[in-house]
Amino acid sequence: MAIMADEIVEHIRAEAAHLNIDLSSVDWNSIKLPPNEDFGIKSDDDDDDFNEEDSLEVPDEWTPPEIKPYTPELMQENLQQWLINEKGKDQFVIRAGSETEIMWNDARQLKADSVDKRPFWTESFVQWSPLGTYLATVHQQGAAVWGGATTFNRLRCYAHPQVKLIEFSPGEKYLVTYSSSHDEKHRVNIFDVRTEKVMRDFEGSGNDFADGGDFWPVFRWGGGIEDKYFARMGKNVLYVYETKTFRLINKNPIKVANIEDFSWSPTDPILAAYVPEVSGGNQPARVSLFQIPSKQVMRQKILYNVNDCKMYWQSNGEYLAVKVERYTKTKKSTYTGFEIFRIKEGDIPIDAFELDNKNDKVISFAWEPKGQRFAVIHGGGQFYPRGFDVSFYTVKGGKVSKLKTLYQKQADALFWSPGGRFIVLGGLRKGFNRQLEFYDVDDLKTMATAEHFMSTDIQWDPSGRYVATSVTSVHHEMESGFTIWSFYGKLLYCVLKDHFFQFLWRPRWQFLSPEKEEEIARNMKEYSKKYDIEDDEISVLLREQDHEKRKELKEEWERWVKEWNRMHEQEKMERQMLIRDDAEATDVEEEEEYDEVEQLLDVSEELLDVFP
């Protein structure tokens, strides 16, 4: 029998609750259902299609169910299987020519082992997701993500024709894709990574997406790995969206007149915005911290005589460093200072400091990951033939204090280890010949110096144990490839590849809490015993392999000598015959006769005066 309209409504409500769909805004009184229509829904009393023969037979005795082998779907595989590698190895991906290859870094064996290698895997570039779960490839039809427990399977595809750029949210929940067409139409899609659904799309001109700042990424994500918020700049406004609805928070943007730049805290929903000086200094520059989603200003710093400003967050979101380039009183030159915001402390105190020589230009700045130290490269200009100075500072103890300055270093870039303490000072500009200096900031000493000629990139692996330097064919065709170094500067192995384009370490999850990391650091000797034994075994194996290699080379040399001795003996008789024939020929000596011939060439007469 057909059921009543009220029962249909109740059924719809039950299904919506099961699917977690909010129907509170639906006006049920405005919905008119046609009479005598059951929409295929049957009531409990409707047994037209049910009879006794279809009833289930329940056995009298219980029998255990049949256990079937587990056959997971692709997205149900353990996508973090690579993290539990017994040797603690890390993976990386490279692109050379038309081939893309994923490899294990087996630094103990001084080699790289292939995991998966495919031609034409991507049509443009590849990119790891921030936590290393997925490998993304770019194609004419859109983007795809790959992953799996033991091999790389295609997990999802995201249709976006002519896609040029992609970016994951920090927590890997969303994928942002960008494309542009010949008619200057730019399109940005935000996909749900798991469902492939377009959560929000944006369309406009290039100026719409790049208004007031850098073009890419169009959106900047905030709120840490929870992926709660994303934002972009507009003219005099800051658009902040929430991923719960993919709409503006409170349906309105944040009005910030003349905004020039902004950045999110890496861990908290805090947004820093920079407004430059306008009206010839009548309206000074300022840096403001906004709490999201309330949009309330947490702290603000007014800055005078500002020429330029850059913001640098510490990885834990504990500090924000603002580099301020100010005009001198004459307005003919500039000098640099810093403002350090202590985000986690009450009322967010701000510390100001300047370099010892405030006229120095700041070439590079970098926070120590998870730490309270930072490094600054500074010098007398954008190119300094003798090198730049490198200074290390700490904000521990409630004030900024300098630890040490290294003078005249061939370095213009800073690369901290992900675990802190160690840093690589890289000289990547042409005049510095790609110098590398491995420095221990705890002991304030140089561990090693090296050179990777023509190198274009420097990357630490996620564990902080190894450093990769690479030469890409985009800049140099000769000697392209990558080199792996230990954290203390020892060259481990080098791989040369023709038409080498890309090297990327696979990121890692951070599973351990800070307390657990401290506990491991305190008991490192106990933990290291196991790995010391493994290291000794590897060392013995390497020595045996080296001994076998030397033995093979020696045997090959002996075989070569033996073969040449055999050939020498075989040709001995021929050589002796040639020598005997030559000796007999020299016994017969021919006598040579010489004829003397005199010939009168000229006659002349001359009268001599005997008596003067």
C-alpha cells in the first residue's frame, strides 16, 4: 500500500540525518506532494513483495563465518607504508628527460634504489603533497594523484583542462588548480582530494588574482593542517574563506586599505597583514595581526619612514620576524632593522633590533625550524666580491642577542636542517662558485666546506640526516644530476642524468610529540646501540664489497697479463727469425770507393807594389 506524505517527509529527514545533511532551513509546509504517490518507498506494513519463501533460514547451530582474504580498494591501502621502512630510509622523485623515477636514498650503501620508473608519467612537472601521502602529476586534461602501499597507483583524477599550476592545502584535504586561456581568462578550482568534487571555483583576469601581490599561490592557507581557512588579497580588502562552507567568513571581506602583503601563521588561525606608508608619510606603515574567524586585531605595530617590509614566521608559529627597510633622514639611502613579535606570550610583546652595521643590506633571513634562533646574511651590497657576513641570533631569555658573526663567507642562501642545529650556507650566485659550508650552530663551528660546481638547488631530506644538491638542465646542460651529502658535509654519492629537471624529497608526517622527541634525545645512547650494531654490519658489508671489487680488478689484470704473455711467446719465433735475417745481412759489407776530382774554377792576376 502507498504511504502517507508525512511518512515520506520523515523518511527524507532520516536519510538526511544519516548523510549528515542539514535540512533545518527547509520549509516543509511549502512542499506539495502529489496524491497517492509513494516515490518507491514502502512502509513496514507493505508486504506485497514479501512472502514466507523469501524469509531467511536461521540454522539451529552456530558455525563460524568464512574468512575471506582482505582485498582493499586503492584508497583503503596504507598510503603511509613507506614511513615504516625498517632502515629508516627516505624517498625522493626525479625527472630526467621524459622519465620520472621514485627512488630510495640508501646512503649507507652509497646508492639510490629505484622504486618506480615510468616514461611520460607527467606532461609538465610532479609535486609531493605536504605530508608526503600523494604524488601529483599534471596533464592536459587536469591533475592526478598517485600513491599506494608498495607501488604507485593512480588514486584520483581532477578534471581541469589546460591546468598549469597546482597546490595542496597543508593538511592534504584540498587541491588548488589553475589554468589560463588565450582570451586572458584565468580559472582556479578547489577540489576535495578524496571525492574529486569541485568545492569552489573562481574565474577572472590575471589582475584579479594577482592584485596587490604575487600571482601564485592565488590562495594562502591558514589554520595549520586542519585546512580551515584560505585567503587572497584584493584591492583594499582581504578575502578570507572558511572550508566549512567555502564562502567568506561572515559573508564579508576584511577591509584593509592599501594592503600590500599578508601571511598566515603556520600553526594557528592568525593572519599578519602589511600596509605600506602612503601620502608621503602622513599615514605611516603598519603590521597588523588578525585573529580568525573573529577578524579582531590582536596586535598592531606602527612603522615610520618605511621603504619595504618582509614577514617571516617561525615554523611553530611562536615568533614573527618583520624585516623593515627604512629611509635615512636624508631619504638618499636606507638601513634595515627587525621587529620580533612573540606570538605565544601575553599581549604579544615586540622586540626591535638592528644589525651591528645598520647600513648593511640583508641578503637572506631564515628561522631555525622549531627553534628560537635565526640566521641573517648581510653585507655592503647585492654583490660583494669578498663575500657576505653571516650572523646568528637567539630570542631565548626574553630578548634578542647575537651568538656569532662569520665574516666574508661565499654564501647568499641559508638552508636549516628540519631538525634544527645544523645549517648549510650556500653560495648559489655566479660569483660564489656554488660553495657549501656545513655549520653546527650549537657548537658554533664549521664542520666541512665543499663545492658543487654549477649547482642550482639545495634541499635537506625530512630527517635532517642528508643534503641533496642538484644541477638542472634548465640552467646548465653539463654535469646535470644530483649529489647526496651527509649532514656534516661528507660526499656520499653522485648520480649524473642527462636532461635533468627536478629533484624533490618526499615529505614526512610528524608523528612524535615534542615530549617524546625530548625523551629520545635524552636517551639517545640507549637507542643508538641498536643502530650502532647495524652501522657496523653495514661497514663490514661495504668493506667486503670493496674487497671483492678489488679482487675482481686484480683477477682481470692477471688475466690480461697472462693473455699478453701467451701472445708474446707465440710471436717469439717470428721475432727471432727476423733478428737472424737482419744479422746475416749486416755481415756483408760493401767497400766504398772515393774518387778525388780537382776543378779550376777561376784565375786572376794582380800587380803588387813591392817598394812603396
